[in-house]
Amino acid sequence: MRGWGRFSVGASVVLFTALVLTRVAANEYFFFAGYVVLQFVVLATAWNILGGYAGYVNFGAGAFFAAGAYTAVALMKLFSAPLPIQLIAAMCVTGLMGFVIGAMTLRLRGIFFSIATVAVAVICETVVMNWSLVGGARGTTVLPPPPPEGFSSYARMLFVLMTAIALLAVTLARHIETSKIGRGLRALRDNEEAAESVGVPTLRLKLFAATASGALMGLAGAPFPLYMNFIEPTSAFSLNYAVSALAMPIIGGTQIWIGPVIGALLLASVQQIVTVTVSSELNVLIVGVLLVVFVVAAPNGIVGLAQKLHKRWQRR
Amino acid sequence: MHFDLLAEAIVAGLMLGCFYAAVSVGLSVAFGLLDVPQIAHPAFLVLGAYGAYFLGQYGVDPLLAGALLTPVFFLGGLALYRFYHATFERRGGDAGLRGLAFFFGVSFILEVLLILSFGVDQRMVEAPYIGKSLALGEMRLPLRMLIAVGVALLLTLALSAYLSKTFTGRAIKAVAQDEMALSLMGADPVRIKHWAFAIATATCALAGALLIIVNPVEPGLGRLYIGRTFCVAVLAGLGSMPGTLVAGMILGVAESLVLNSLGASWAPAVAFGLLLLILAVRPSGLFGR
């Protein structure tokens, strides 16, 4: 439990800053862009719980994100449920999806597991395409309610909400990493048979990691319809989410909770800038190229590079 | 469903299946025999299709274009494997995981490069055999499908013969069984793997040409073919060539039946659903080694 004090002070400062910004900053675009960056922090952190700590590569992050978003839409259309209910329901649905994926790790490892996650993603997309309640392939419009008291616009409230979700995700990831769960996950990543034989409850750990990862991804997607005011399957299931969720932790570093956060903050900010100034295809290309470069040249990501530099500096 | 319709759907499915086998043989070699997590295989297929489209603008027949591009793809595959081997396989450790992320990145880059150079619109080619069809009693067989079936069978059977009859082909199968034993026999497993991976990539040129003959293509098509090609390769039993043909036909018929009963919008889920089923029930496939 070392360092939790400092961590919670940092988290409170971040949340407080976000709240103050909604009062001070005038530019509405800042909140739209900031929301997207924070959403990627959640996705990257969630992906890393299963992918980085346990070594199971999930190519279906987009499906979890979209499942969260569509759960929210379905609840709005059916019962006009309020946002908190939508968040909780989305978390339950995608947590369950995560549990199912976790159960698949019983038989599937390595590339077989990854292909299975692609399969789950495409099947989910096909179901949504054929589901008329949530708009099918054409999509559907969602009207946001008036902004709650104390916020001048709905986007500002969503910005603070996403900040809180990101902090929750990072806290959970940090807890998993520093506790017994993290040690168990690392053990089974290095050698599953060996871990099992010395008494690590591999299945229970994998199920936990997959469920937590899935629930957080769904939570990242749940406010998405209200943020966009519109949702359609192609953009909700976009490959960009799957690639980013995997590329950001790998670029930042998968071994420690700050890695995905650094990767997401850096990459998503660059993406926002490039999308506005150059083109959205180019920013997708940047993610792909950076992913390959880091996988090849710096397997431990930015955090790994920093540690290496630090060591060299100490030795001098 | 009416009997005539059922028969027609099955015939269409079998033809489609031969085509699916052709697009999957390369993966059967790369993933099935060599254990390379070649998730970029469908991206190379789409690249081959765009190659045929590009040469088609200068009046080159798509099949000829596929044949012309085969050596180019062979060299590309050679280079890609050399790089993959040097950076991941030799280093060991969590190479599998990182190799997977590497190929995922490569396929993503290929897709975006295609979008940047050709746009997101669907593209098709022109050839004398596209658009015509052959009447066989009540049934109409599109000529482009017949051409695809012919080339697909030729490709699959040729590769199958190569792997079981020639010295290098047998060496490739031997690498899959026991790399250590092969090196004790005095053959260099790494060189054999280079050769095999290059062949696997080369098939994407011709199979990609078939892809654009059978249907119009768009850069994002690769994602759907991840399901189809891996479904066929896994169902075949990793590396079995006759198995690839049978598995392709099973998928083709299944897709054709769903297409005719539930509608086109459900078709993409068939390959992935079948894949999940196989992985859950019998991961070693029909003709597993």
C-alpha cells in the first residue's frame, strides 16, 4: 500500500482542476477534445489490465466501448433512464461480456484468444446493425437533457464525469498492480502452467481481470451517445478504438499503471491536434506507425525508455 | 425453404467456398505450419486486390495482374519474415504477444495507406468474364465465380502438391512438426521458414486478384476476412491443404444458407460465429496435426 497517500492527493487535485476548468475556461471545444482524451485514458488503462498485466491481447476493445454506448441508448429509448442508471447498466453488461471473454481463456491462448475477441466484436456489430430499437445501421439521434445545476453546458458536465471515470480506472489498475492480484497475473503471463502448479488461482485471476477490464471499457462508452448526440454502428465499433486501446499502453509502457496514462494522454492529444489541423486518416496512420515502431524498438514503452535513461544517469 | 432454392444456395456456397479456400491457403501455411501470428494476412489480400485494380487501370487483366504481382509479394513476404524473425522470434521472451501487436499494426498501416491513396470508395475491375453468366438448366452460374473457382482450385491443389511432393515442400511440413529434428538432419529451419512465409505471402497476390473479381473491394474489407480466413485455417486443422478446401466449402455453404434465409446483413457474423464454435468445441480442426 506504499504511496497511496500521494496518489490520492494527486487524484483529488486532478478532479478539482477539472471542476475549476469548467468554471473558468471559455472555449467549449476544449471540453470536447478533453473528453475524448480522457476517454482514451480509460480505454487504455482498461485494456492494460488484461493485456499488459495478464498478457491476453484483446482486439475487441471497440466492441466493449460500443456495447457500453448501446446499452445506454437502449435504456434511454426504452425507459428514458437517467445517466447514472445508464452508467451502471453499461458497466454490468460489458463486465459480463468481459467475464465471458475471461472464460474463453480457459481454452484459448495467444493468437487464438485474440482472434476470438475480434469474432466477438464483429458479432456484436452485426447484432446492433440488425437491431431496429437502437437505430440499426442508420444510427439514431439522442437529445441530451438540460445541463445539471452548476454547469453551463452538458459537455462540461460530461468532461468532469469522464475525469472521474478515468481516475476510477487508474485507481483500480493501480490497486490490481500493487496487490496480490497483480503478482498473480504477472506470474501467469510469464508462464501459466508454472503459476498454476505453485498454487496461483489462474482462472479466478483471469476472470477478475477480464471482467474489470470489460466493465471499465463499457463505462468509457456509456456517455458517448450523449456526448455525440448521435450514434451509429460504424463509428461506435470503429477499429480506431481497438487499435488505440492496444497501441496506447504499448507506447506508454504496459508494466506500470502510469504507462497507459502517458500513452493515452500523449497519443490522444496528438490525434486531436492532427485531426483538426491535417486530416483524420493521417492521425490513424500515426497511431499504427508508432505502435509498430515501439513494439519493435522499445518494447517497454516510454516508461521503459525513461527508466533506462534514469539508470544510465545514476551510474555516471 | 424451397428445394430448388436450397440446391441453388448450396451450389453458390460451394463455389464461394473454393474462393474462401484460395484466400486462406496462405494463412494455412504461415499460421498453420509456421506458427506465425500472421493477422495481417487479410490486409495483404486487400493489397493484392488493389494491385489488380491499379494495373487494371492500364488495361491489364486482373488474373494476369495477380500473376505479375506474385513475385513482388514473394519478395515482400521474404523481407517481412526476415524482419519479424530478427526482432521477435530470435529474442524470445514475450515475443508471441509482441509479434501479434506488430502484425496488427502492420495490417492497420496497410489499410490506412490504401485509404490515403485510393479513398474509401468501393473499387472494381473490368474483364470480359465479369458480369456474364452461364445457364445450367434453371440455375445461373456467374462466369466470374467459375473463373474464381478454377483459379482457386488450381492454387490450392498446386500448393498441396508442392508441400507433399517436392523436397522443400516436405521440409516446410517438417519444420511444422519438429524444428529441432530438422536442424539435426542438416537443414536450416530458419531458411525454410523464410521460404515458406514468402510463398504464403505470394499467394495473396493471386488470391487478392480473385477477391476483386468476385466482389468490389474497399480498404476496410480486411477485417471481415480476418474472420473468414482464420475460420477456414483453424477449421482445416492448421496447415492441412485438403482440409483448407473442405473448410472453405463448409464456410461457403453456411454463409450462402444464412444469406438466403436471414438476409445479407447477418452474413458477416457467420464466419466469426463458426470460428468461435470451432475454437470452443474442437480447436484442433477437422484434419488437425
